[in-house]
Amino acid sequence: MRTPMLPRRIAVGLAALALAGTGGAVAPDIAQATTSRGAPGVAQAHGTAQGASAVLRRAVAALAPQHTGVAARHGSAAHRESAAPHSEDGGATLALRDLFLARAGLTGREAQQADALLARPTDGLRDPYGDGYLLPSQSTCGPNVCVHSVRLGPDAPPNSAWVRTTLSVMEKVWTHHIRKLGYRRPPTDGSRGGGPKFDVYLKELGGAGVYGYCAPERRMANQPRRASSFCVLDDDFARSQFGRDPIDSLRVTAAHEFFHAVQFGYDFREDRWFLENTATWMEERYADDVNDNRQYLRQGQIADPGQSLDVFDTAGVAQYSNWIFWEFLSERYGVGIVKRVIERAGTGQGLPNDYSIQAARRVLERLDGWAQTFADYSAGNTVPASSYREGRFFPAAPLRGKAVLTARKPTYGRAERIDHLASRSFKVRPGAGLRGDRWRLRVAVDGPSRVSTPAAVVLVRPRNGRLQRIPVRLDRRGDGSVIVPFDGRRIATVTVTLVNASTRYRCGRDTLFSCTGVPRDDGKLFRLGLKAVRR
């Protein structure tokens, strides 16, 4: 059974895919930003501008067998998948990213070592890290996908029926992603794997707590940000290793990993957080009944609203947890909204090549506006049962402060610094002496200037009736106020969510945020004043 909370589908592809490059066109630098809170492992700069040989040594150290048992036998795949979330410096994730970029600078034996780290299982003994098949493989193919496996040894699936089951699921996932939802098909790999169909390899990965991974492999001619790819999945998804029905594990893994292959066909260098968020969201589209992705909601923005949406947390799973953002958007605007964002972030065939959050902002500005949508999402996480179809099963985002206002103590105030793409929420309820239709709550916000995209939302929960969402209109200085009902007989609580929706960065600074940039608007000061008044 896998270790609890291991992000099991980190994907070599994803580890290597972001590759330290920006996801799209880079905005001009304007001013130096303050950095984020600086918690270890959370989207800090990691300095990849090193010699190619040094990058290779770090990759070898991260991926070589270091443990006994199954993990050692499958060191290459297992460590590609599991080292990143547990290594303070990014481990295999950053090592593979760097190695992919550095590959052109390697020659001779070093070049051979680099190729081995990214090899297909059918490369066999040429892969010294234990990832290759030791016996000849066989292929079982459908209209779009070929599944490769061996008949004997530790990598052999339990029987030919499981191989056919895997192929059936992969073909259904292909149909779902490509035909039903309309995404690009992954670029062809030509004759690699024996033909032009998409290749999936079955291997024993579960002993190391790994479900599968997908790797970009060849850049398309004249479209260097698009790449063909292949995937590797566990050979049986045994309940003894994964703790659930094997078919359920297969379905969510196939949906997640194949979507990485789709992503590589748009821009394999796109921002890491974005690729993992949307791939985890895709699990919900294809295998909604499995609900495996709910486990991640104990971290990320629902667990810590003060953490930025676009972190890639090398010590945790925030990049998986934040699939909830795309769920919020798809429930509000329809599932096609994610495709619209991915197409804005994509390359080739005239796509704009925006980077992740830039693409999201430009799409949402044409709807309800970026700041308002992000504020509604942030506020909605405090009341998930009222914000998502399955929200009764989700944890609620914690509050930064709570208070009871009375006729004797009618005021509450807080000052809070908030990082980019993050929020803080405060709840008050009417107490003694605040009964009658004339009682109101005045909500006053003093935030940063409009250029840093502040926002605020008030949620009024009546004792009977539907939750009311009321935006606080902020002026150019970031100031605004609103008056809402506060009759203790009728109103249960009022929650105010303060939001820093900034998407400004100095791009290309070798961080793990959007456009590998430094956020320009972290730590912005918000002041909140609440006062019960009688009109």
C-alpha cells in the first residue's frame, strides 16, 4: 500500500517537463518584488544555471538506487516519481528538469548516462538504473494505443486479461480527452515503440508507492515547445500495494498521466503547478466516482489559503491539492474553460503561448473578471458545501480570525499581509444586543493599490435561506466598503475574504512559480474594519 499522501503521479514527464523554462511569452520586467514567505520547499529559487556535468551528477545522485528491496530494483522510475516531494532541494524533479535542459551540453559517457535516465523500459540493460525490461516485450494494440509488457519476471502483469483491460481503459481515456473534450492528440513518436500509436509500458512500480509516470521524449520539428511522449504504468495495481480496487487505481492514473502526454503536445515547458493542477482535475472528469484526488485537499489552498495558488511545493502536494481551483472554474463556466486556458498557454498552430496564470487571467477577464472570479473561489473555499457539487465531502478553508460583535463591543479590526494568489478570511457573528431589522454590519477594506489586484468578498449566511455573496468594490487605492444585514435574529454569520489576486512577476528568475518568476506583490498589507451599526 502506498505511503499516505504521496503524490503518486508526479510523472517523470512532469518532473522533466517544466524544465526551468517559462511557460510562455515573458512579460517585461518592471520592478523588483519581495519574495514569498520562504518556507522550505515552496517555490523558492533553486539555481539551475550550472555546468551540464554538474547537472548530470545531481540527477544521478537523485535517481540512482539508494534503498533496498523493490525501491532499489526500480530506482529510476520510483525515484522519478517519489523523490521530489520529499527532497528539500527538489530531488529528482529538479534534477530531471535540469538534465533535460543540459542534455545538449553533454557528450560521450555523460550523454549516455543522461539518455539512460530518460530511457523507455524497452531499452532494457542500456538503462543502468533498473528501469529497463530484462526480457523481450510484447505489444497489444488498439486503434490509438499500444500496451507493452513482458510475460515473466517482476514486471509481468498477472495475466493477459489485465493487459487487455489496461488497453481498454487507455483507449477510453483517449476517447474522453481527445474526442469528447476536444484536446489535441499527443504528437506522434514516429516508429518508436514499434509504430506511430501512443505507447504505454507496464512495470512493477507499486512496491515503491508509484502509480505511473509519463515522459516527454522528442521535440516536434519547427515547434520546439511541443513533444511526443510515452507513459509507464504499474503492472497490476494490486490492492495489497495501492489499497483500492485495481481498476479504480488504473482509471485515475490513466486519466492523469495521459493528460500529461496531451499537455506535452501543447507546451511541455509549461509551468509545473499548472500541469499538475489540471492533470489532477482531469481525474475528476474521467473517473469522478473514484475520488482519489480528495486526499490532497488536506493540503494546498483549502488547507492554507495564505499559500499561493501557483506554488510547486517540492516538500508537499500543493500542486495536486489545488486542482480545486479548476473544479471551481469548470463548475461555474463549464469544463471547456480549462481547455480554453490550456490553448492560450499552448504553442504551435497559432496558439498564443501565454504562461499559465497569464492564460487563466486573460480567459477569465472576458467572463466575470479575473479578480472577482479568484475572490469568489477563495471565499467559496470557506463554505465548500455551498460552492461545489461534491463540496460536502471537502474540508473548509480555515479562518484567520473570528469574533462576536455586541452592542457593547461592536467593532473588530485586523491588519494582514497577503501573498500573491492567496487570501485570508475572517468571520463575525451578531451577539448580545444586535437584534432588529435596523442592525447592519459595515465592512471597510483598506488594501493595496489596484495595480496589485486586491479584492474582497463578503458572505452573509442567514439562519434560514441561501448564502449571499456580496463583492466589496475597491477603488484605485484599494479602499472600499459595503453595508450588509446583521440582525441577530436573521443572520447567523458574516465572513469577509481578503484577496491578493496579483499576477505580476519578474519572469525567468529560476523559481517554481508561474513563468519561473519572482512575484512582485507578495506581502501586501490589507486592513479590515468591521463595525455593527444601527440605521
